Amino acid sequence: MKKMILFIVVALFVLAGIWYFKKKDSGIYEKKQEPLPVVYQKYQSISSAYQHATFSVKEICSTDISLSASPNPIKAYQSVNDNVIIGCQIGNDDAHKGDKQYYKIDKNGLITDSLNVKYDGFWTVLIDDFTVSTKKEDAYYTSWPFDGSTTRQKFEQHNADFVLTNEELNSAQEKIRKESQYYFVRSYVDGNNYTTAFYYYHDKKWNVLWQKTVGYQSERDSESAIRYQKELYYSNIGESTLEKEVELQYFHEEDKIQYYHVIGGGAPATQTVGWRGTGFFKTMIGEKPFLFSVPKMVIEKEKHDGYETRIYTVSEPKAAVAPICSKFYRSPFGFALYAPDAKKMYLINSLAQKQ
């Protein structure tokens, strides 16, 4: 009888061990079946399917561009006429590589216009009233940000035959720096030929002054066209730290799983076990509370960073985490922009404020 009891006990331990290791191998350690409190059952994920009497959510743009090529492929810029302009790098394929799509959003949170800019070797920037596109052989501008015109207008050329002396060029460049409303400098290489172009806006005209140089002249940030672009917000791979303006109201635990942090740079991945579930959040847009949920989420608080709340998604057990972006751009006119990751951006409008 004692041998029988001992055999049963050993068998139970063996079965428990097999069960445990099977669970461990699957990456799932425990599941919860607790019902979701009623108050959170109406929360929705942020997507174009979001439906609410107070808010509308619209996808502005998405991209499949490689993040190694551009970690921030979608950006929002402050523009003229109280507009916000969204610039989206479209994709990696040969037909669209380097192309950009722009969207104009007015102060009512409405997309009023769009502009497709083919790359064709041009580098395009937004400078207040203008889109300005430059490359070694050519340059043009439009007044699309200001009045919607997509007509390409040419720059007025100066010293294209390179006849000015160094003294004359130095004097002209100094005058450009002092008197132009905008100016920027680009350097070009064509075989063994090196040129520098001073692009500038003066007396309501865009101009370019050419100069030959003995070698390549490094472009300084202080004289780059990018300094005129007024970035408000951009998409990226996400910052896991929960923003102060966003409140985590409730976390509904669903399964205890194994997952990983991949640091990169040759460092080994670190394994963690924790609860995955759905997070329920509140933030203010306009003067109204905007409620949303995030599925497949894990929460971490570590001593080394002051127990800050960090949030991630884990697509499946034993997968690597991806940071959840909780940062919004909130317009003073009542709408908001939200990029959940690097490849997508949404426009969120407060409908109640417009009534």
C-alpha cells in the first residue's frame, strides 16, 4: 500500500513537471479569466475604426519605408495660415523611393489639400510659404503651403558661368546673409568639380548664387534649409515611458508570459516573465477626455530609472517587446495627432468642440 502511494506521488510530481515544462516551452505560465469591469468595456484601440460621439479618428498616412533608412518617416510641421503640414516618406520600392506625400490640415482639424513630390534627385524642404526643391543640376519652388499652387517656379541664376572673382563672391555672400529673408547653402560634387550653391529669397524672388571651390565644402547646420522647418511632432519606434499627460487608468491582466528585450548592438536579449493584458488610458484633447485601450501590453517599473511606468506590446509569448508611444501632439485649436509607431499617424478631432 505504501509503495502504491509513493508511486502515485512520484507520478504526480512527474506529471506536474511535464506540465510545467510544457507551459514554459510555450512561453505561457498562467492565464486569467476575470471579466473586464463594465466601465472599461467601451474603450477602443486608436484606429480608423474608432467610433465615439465626441471624437473622430482618421488615418492620415502610413508607410512601409525601412526604419534604418528613416527612423522618423512621418513628420508634422507648423505652417502658414494656422495650418499644420504632414510630410510622409512613402516607401522603399523603386517606383517611390525618396518620394514624399504632404497633407495640409487647417485649424479646424480638416485635411484640406495634399501634394505628391517625386524625388527625381531633388531634396525638398518646407520654408514657410514655399516648398523648395534643389539638386545639383536644377532647383524649383512652389507656393503650395501658402495658396495651394503646385506650379513649379525656377530660381534666378547668378554666376552660373563662374566669372565672379573671390572678392566679389565673398561680398555677394555676405550681402545674402545679411539681407535675405531666407538663405541656405548646399555643396555638390561632379567628378573632380566642386561647387557651392547659395540659395536665397530676396525681394520676393528665389535666387541661387554659384561658386566653384577647390574641394568639397561641408554643409553647416547653421546654414541648412532644415533650420526653417518647424517640427511639431514625428513618428518613431516609440518611447516606452508613459507621458505625464496620459493616465493609465486600469490594466486588465490576461496571461503571464515569457518575453524578451532586444537591446541590439550585439548585446544578448534579456528574458522576462510578466503579465500581459489590455491597458486602458485617458488623455485630454481639446477640453474633452479621450479614452483608448492598448491590447497585448506589458508594464514594467524598474528601480534603476526611478520606477517610471514603461509600457510595451508583446505580439505573442516568447516574442520581443515593442515600445508603445504615448505621446500626442495637441493643437491649440482642439485637434490632435498620434503616431502609435514609426509607420503610421492619426488625426484625432474633438467633434463636440466644433458643434
